[in-house]
Amino acid sequence: MLTPGNRLLRGIFYLLIFMSVILAGTMLKVLESFLKPVVLAILLAAVFYPFVKKLSTKFRIPWALGILIVYAIFITIFIGLGNIISSSLASIIESYPKYESRFQTVYHKIQESLTENSNSGVLNFFFDFNKERTLLENISEQLNIFPLIKNFAVNFTNFLTSFTKSAFLVMLLSIFLLLEMKFTKQKILTAFSSERSRKIHEIMHQIARDTTHYVSIKFFLSLLTGLLIYISCLLAGIDFPLVWGFFAFVLNFIPTFGSIISCALMIVFAVLQWYPSVLPVILFSIAVILINLILGNIVDPKVQGENLGISPFVILVSLSLWGWLWGFLGLILAIPLMVIIKIFCENISFLRPIGILLGNGKKSSLKPVV
């Protein structure tokens, strides 16, 4: 039974934890430009670690040489993909006048239709259309869509610009981290007592396993999504299929919202390309929606299983929080970072209640370390 003094101390302790979380969030925001490359390097090293380890154990390739081989393959693929995307974007810029005229046609048609039916009770029930304003002004006022699109575009552009500037630093940090990973276990055994070192090694192993599992599976599923979207665009005759495949690949890293944004943009582009034909748009829309639904809601949960063990509500909150902290990159890193936080909390005795609340009801297999 807790005494009043112990209750007071526990209350003070949890208050200090809350203040520490607020301080940590502030530091994450202030040190954003410094921490982003470091976190990206850690995740990149976690993804490449299994490949380097496989080369070392199975093919007897020296650890440092294995790292160079893996990064040489990665850089070659990255440069090749970058060149293809650049040429596709150049084609988009050249074709812009054609799509601008089509957009104007579709826009005026919708504007006329809404103006003619603005007195309809059904229309006004769903949409308060104002004749004195244009269609774009009505949509912006009623649904507040354009500020959201603008913010997303700015965040996405800032992410690409920041990543391009920091790419060399990220790769350099991840290479040195991979070199260090070979000796991590020995360092822990030397630094701590046998019992404590064993517990800490178990925690680090679980973090590395779950994080690598999530990032690797998400990468390959996103790659499969992008490939299927690319094939669908080729079969349907959609312009710039490689760009849409790459776009679907990148946005698929953002749970739920990424697929919705990707599908919406592709369907809007299909309308512009095929207007006034309706059937091709419907068929293409069904195809891209089915691809995202099957891979995102059936294959992904089945492959991931319950290994992550994070509450769906916590996932949505973490997406909002990390998106606010670090923009587009925060949306991508939200789930891996929450996995790490949850594992730490579950295995430290006084933070274990927080870890349980972050989870989905499954018990941790590890005992608290302290």
C-alpha cells in the first residue's frame, strides 16, 4: 500500500516525465536540421545491416568490403532511377500546355454545371455553392483542400531538397554506423555487468529486429505497389507511368494517408487525360484503388503480423505529431520511431505502463531491465 509520501513522490516523478517529453519535443523541433540526417542514417544502416551480415557470414566477405558492395549497388540504383525520373519530369514540363488546356475545359464544364444546379436542394445539402465565387474559391472555402495540398507540396519539396543536400552526410554516417555494428555486442558486454549487458543486448536486438523488419517489409511492399501502379499505367495508356509508379512508391511509406493521396492524384490526372470519356477513368480508378487496398489492408498486415504491436490510435497520433515536427520526413519515420519508443518503455520498469498503453494489448516478451 502506498503512503501519502510515496504517492506525492510518484506524482512528482510522472510530472517530471511529462515535462521531459515536452522538452524532448522542443529539442526535436529546434535541432531538426541536425537530427534528420542522423535518424535517416540509423534507419538506412538498419535496412542494410542484414545484407552486410549475410555477405559476411554466408559468403565470407570481409565486413568493410560487404558494406562497400551494398552501397555501390544502392548508389547505382539510386542514380539510375534519378536520371529516369528527371527525364520523365522534363517530359511533363514540355506537355504542361496540353494538360493546362484540358484542365480549363474540365474546370469550366464543372463550373457551368454547378452554377446551373446551384438552387438544387440536393447540391446545397452537400455543398454550399456560392454563385458569386468561382469553383476553385468555393472548394477552397468549403473543404479547405488547397491549403492542405499546398502544405503537403511544400513539405514534400523541402524533404527532397533537404535529403539531396544531406545525402552524402547520411551515407557517410550510415557507413560508419555499420562498421560499428560489428562490435556492438562486445562493447555492451564490456561496458556492463553480465546480467545487465544481457538485458540491454536483448532490448537492442529487439529494436533492431522490429525496426529492420518494418522498414524492410515496408520498402518491398512500397516497391511492389509502385511497380504494379507503373504496369497499370502502361496497360491503361496513362502518360508518365514511371513518375506515377515512383510517386506511389514514396507515398506508400505514409500509412493510410499516402495511398489516399496517391490514388486521388492519379484519378484526377486520368480525368484530365481522358475527358470526356468516363469508362477508362472508372476502370483505371478501380485498378489503382484495388492495388492499394489489397497491398495496404490485406498483404501488409498479414506480412507484418503483430510484431510491431502498436495501437492504431497511437499510429494516427504519431503520424500527426511527427508530421508536425519534421514534415514529410516525419510522416515516414513516425512508425519506426514509435516502435523504438514502445520497446524502450516496455523494458524499463517505471515506464512500462506507458509502453503497455502504446501497444495493442499484446504483452512484451522481455522483462524490465530496471
